[in-house]
Amino acid sequence: MYKSMQAGLDGKIQTQDAEITDLRTKLAASQQENADLIQASERMKREKDGTIEDQHVKMTYMSKSTQT
């Protein structure tokens, strides 16, 4: 009886170890995907900020040229 209980617990431990390994792999993949998305978002924000600044400079120039 003791051996069968031990075998059952060993099986559960192996199953849970496999699940832990799988979850750690999925977590690492999710963390990488999140880092990639953050980087892409920051890049897009910088590009938009640059475009806005360019438009602001153009508008300022146009405003000054029409005032003179």
C-alpha cells in the first residue's frame, strides 16, 4: 500500500514538474512578447512626436511668413 501511494505521489510530482516547466516557458514567451510590444509602442510614440514637432515648426514658419 505504501509503495502504491508513493508511486501515485511520484506521478503527481512529475506531472506538476512538467506543468511548472511548461508554465515557465509560456511566461518567458509572454514576457518577451510584452517587451517587444513596449518597444514597438515607444518607437511609434517617438515617430509621432517627431511628426508633430515637424508640423509645429512648419505651422510656425507659415504663420510668421504670412504676418510679414
